[in-house]
Amino acid sequence: AGSRVFELQRYTSDKKANKVRFRSAMLGAEPGPWATVKDLTSRQALTNLVGAWGSTVVVVRTNDDTDENTPTSTVMTSIDGGASWKASASLEGDDATSGEAVTVGPKGWTFVPALCGTFGDKHEHNCNAAKIRVANGTTFEDLVFTDEFRPHRFAFDDAHDKVYALGMTDSGSPTVYESRLSQNKFTPIAKPVKTSYHEHTRIAVLPDGTLHVFHIDQEKSVLAIERRDPSGKEMPTLYVPAKVEL
């Protein structure tokens, strides 16, 4: 997260979680000391359930529910790099869907993927809606979109109050969506990404707000970089002048 690395270790015994340790360090510096954090103890693994931006760290821990048919999770948030933690939401479900992960952005913006239950059941037919906490927000709401999609990657433009999401439509085609950091409503951008190799597609925003979408051009067998300026105007596509092996 920025110039800092956050680490978590989850210990189990007899298939039960008994503690989680946390530490942080600046890039290039020696790791700090481990600290046991009881608030982060999680019955399920933390895979895809940890995200950070600057000094804000979000961990979705799965609770030790008494009713295994209705598992729940708690969103734990730290705004001081892990020195202290606060419960910010209680959600239904206990395991993230494949390909989605907790993502944190500027001003506390947070995405929590669709959480599934019951115990041992990761099938997507038994999942709850993905959640969004907008910038400077305090509560989580169901992800709102104009065209249904499953978000896989995000990129942020804090200066222009924008968040971009690379998502998969029902037909399996990757598409880039956008929303305000301060709002919860994702809309597809005008130009779709012309590739089916979504696992190789990436998005990034330059400091000036220019959106970059990296994907494989199947016809040319090269890496293509589509660009849009902060106003949404399309810029010439760039191509990496070398063959890309999948």
C-alpha cells in the first residue's frame, strides 16, 4: 500500500483459528515487530479479504458463528496503519467469490466482494451482493451498476473523483466501468475492451488522470494499451512492438 508493506499471519490448531498476527514496515526498511490482534481472528482464511491504501487497512474476518447455516463476517478497518482496529460493518457470508478481492482506495473507499455461505459452500449461487463504501462514507451498500458485471480490478483517480473497475459481463467479456469515488453507481465506458483474455487485462491511472487499459490484441498478437484522458476522450492506442505469448 503506497510505500508500506502490511503482513498478516493466521495461526490454526485443530482446524480452528486461534490468533492473527500483524506487522508493517516501510519499503526498504526492516520489518516491524509482530503484534497479535484478537480483533482480526478469523475462522476462515483471509485470502482475498485484505486490502490497503496508504495508512488505511481493511480486513474482512469471518466470525465463529453458532449457526453454521448462516455464517457472517465483520469488516475491520484501521486508519492508522494497523495500530488500532474498529468494526465497521457486519455482513452475511464467510468466503469471497473467486477472482474478486477486498480493494481499498482514497478517502476510505472500499470494495468488499460477494461473500458466500454456508460453510464449505463456495458456489456462486449462494452468495450475497458485493458491497461498496464510498469515499468518506461510513456504511456499506450493495454495489450499484447500470449494466450487471463482476468487478475484478480497480484503479483510482483521486484528483478527478473517479474509480475505474474492470469487470466481467454475463457473456464473459471484460469491460471497463467508471464511477465517482463519492458515489456508488458504475457505468460502462463508451469503448469496450476487445479481448476475451481477461486474466491478462489490467487497468491503471497515471498521475494526470489518464486511464490506461492493457490487454492482448489477438489479431496483432501484441500487447495493446488503450488510453482515455480525464474528460473521457479516447487517445491513440499504443502497441508493445513484440509478440506476446499467452
